[in-house]
Amino acid sequence: MSLRLCVRLARRSVPLLRPQVGISEEMGRLCRSLSTSHSHKAEKKLFTPGPLGTSLTVRQAMLQDLGSRDVNFINVIKKIRADLLNIAEVSPSEFTSVLLQGSGTFAVESIFQTTVPHTGAKVLILENGVYGRRMKTICDTLAIPAHMESFPEDSRVDLGRVESVLKGDISFTHVAIVQCETTSGLFNDVESVGKLVKKYVPSCTYFVDAMSSFGAVPVDFSTGNIDVLVSSANKCLQGVPGFGFAVIRKDTLSRCKGNSRSLSLDLYDQCDALDKTSQFRFTPATHTMLAFSQALDEFRQEGGVHGRRQRYTENCRVLREGMTRLGFRPYLKDDVAGYIITSYFYPQHPNFSFPEFYRRLNDKDDVIYPGKLLKADCFRIGTIGHLFPEDVERLLRNIEVVCRDMGMQVPLEN
Ligand SMILES: Cc1ncc(COP(=O)(O)O)c(C=O)c1O
């Protein structure tokens, strides 16, 4: 609906308005309801690892301009920081949460910037996918000495090998791993790795990138000896994109003053400003944080990590059963696959082309994701965000139609 039409309709309804309600307020409300019902109709379903779909109420929470010094905004920041510690199930006396403007990679980079000292440091990165390898790129860019131990993309970080690496070299000061390697959808056992890390190098800082898993995949800070974890607003907590966050041990952060090679990604200074003033050093993502606050309320209403895990698991079950029926083959074996995102091999059919498959599904308002695996041609389907089993069922129907439209018989023969 055009804004002009919206305004005309609003004007027409003005005489009916309650006298105490301002015209602009009522017009705003009407425009809002008209435009949201309109956008709702054309809504895309994002079966991706991010940006993810969000609820209408989360998006509506952004329909407010707030100054960064507004007391309401300051309270929102305090609430978000406290809620994140609650979700992580860590004590505020031992841990703090720090919000940082930017995408998830900014938060990951800020951890290396901030926690790794300029001399005497050596990072061990345990990788089995793109996001682990990106950590190495970050360390290389920052001239931080780092050893990357690589594992096959279709299997977990192997505990036996981690143990022998740690036994063989106790000079590591930091160990980093990804919990859900979004490249494939695999879950690494970050708790068992953390036990080994502290067994062999007790003084090590253990860092978990839980970008695509925090809020839906349980993580035990205490069993896993986790010192730092990062994630971002627009993943399993279902806010809109715009900032990432770290949950970090206070005594780890307290040793980091002056480490950062960057001004804006200095997590120590960021935390210091937030602690002292509840304000950001630089322009905060105000609207994104309002949306996140609403998203956290909805997260709690859904039953927290447990509730979210149940819905995502069910989304994923419906997807896997349906895709198997259609003849698609998953990349991962069941014992390592998670429920965040699933990778499927390209069908071995001469008519299959991923760009065409993607375009046709996109035309039906279902957005899937390309693969990023080193050795296999795959595409990915995410089952997180504001998605429900009925959305997955619709996607499956659309996939079937698109396969047929592309001249591929269903079920596929692989
Ligand atoms: C595990 C993991 N780490 C890091 C990132 C990077 O986040 P962003 O793309 O928001 O920078 C992602 C993105 O999906 C991810 O899944």
C-alpha cells in the first residue's frame, strides 16, 4: 500500500477517532497496521543461517526512535546484558556480557583483538569449516601467532587429536572452536574439548564461537571451562541483525586492558563504558536493541533454550524426513548433524543447477542458502529463526514443484 493511500485512509477515519488521541498518533497506528499486514503477505521465509526471519512483533518493536541517553534505552541495555547471562546460566559475579555493534564476525574479531596480548601469546584454532578458518584469517590479519588444527568437514573435532596436540605443545595461551559449524551444520563437543584444554593448559583462555547455536543449543560453561563465548542478535535469539555480543569471564577481561589492536573492536573499553555509564562508546544500534529486547521476551515465553531447541528440532525433523522422501541426500551422518542447518548434496541430475533451483524457490518466497564446503557440492537449508514446522512443510511442497518444473523426476534418483 502506498504511503499516500495510507494517509488518505487515515484522514478519512480521523472524525471517528477518540478525541484525546492525536491525529498523527492515530495515523501512525493505521499506517503501521496497514503496512504490516501488507508486508506480512509478501513475507519471504528465510531458510538460511542468517539473516534470519523474525516475528512481526520483534520488527514492530523498532518503530520508535530513542536517543542513546534516554533512560528507557539505558534500561533496555541493562536488561539485555542481564538476560544474556541468564541464558548462558552463568553468575554475574564471575561473568559479564558485552554488546558490540556490527555483525558476528566483528564480535569474533574483537575477542582475538582484546584477549590476546601483544607478546608471548599463541592461539590454537580447532577447525572443521569456514568459520573456524575465518578465525585463522582474523589472527593472521592481526599478526597474532596461531596454529590451525584442521579436521574433516563432516566429522567432529576429534578429542584424541586435540589431546595429543595439547600434550605436545603446552605453550598455547588461547584455544578457539566453533560450536555449530554452520558450514555443514555439525555440532562440535565444546564441553569435552574445554575439559582437555584446562587439563593440559590450565591458564589457557578457552573461546567458543556459538554464533549460530547460542539460545537453542545448550552450552555448559562450567563443565566446558568456557572463558568466552560469542553470538549475535539475529541468530537463535531471533532479534534483527546489527550487533553481536560476548559472554566473558570477568577475570579474563580484566587482564585485557590495552591489548586491542583496534579502537572500535576493543571489548575491554566497550565493557568499561557500558559498566560505567550503560552507554556505548559510539552510536549504538538503538532500533536493533529494542527489537532484541522484545526477542528476548519472546524467547522466554517460548520456554528459553529448551523451548527453542524443541521447535528447531521439530523443524529439522520435518525437513529431513521430507527431503529423504524427495530423494535428496544429506551431507552429514545423523550422529554428528545438529538441528540448526542441514547441507544437502546437489542432485546428480543433468537439469539441476543451484542458481536456477534457488531462483525458482525464491520466486515462491522460500529462501535457501548456497553451500560453502571445501570438497562437496551442497546447498544448505536452515531451520532456525521465526520458522515453524508448517513453513518447512510448505518449503518441501515448493521444492517438489520446482524439481518437477526443472524436469527432474521426484523422488530423485541419486
Ligand atoms: C559459527 C559462525 N561464526 C561466525 C559467523 C559470522 O557471522 P556474521 O556473518 O554475522 O559476521 C557465522 C555466520 O553465520 C557463523 O555461523
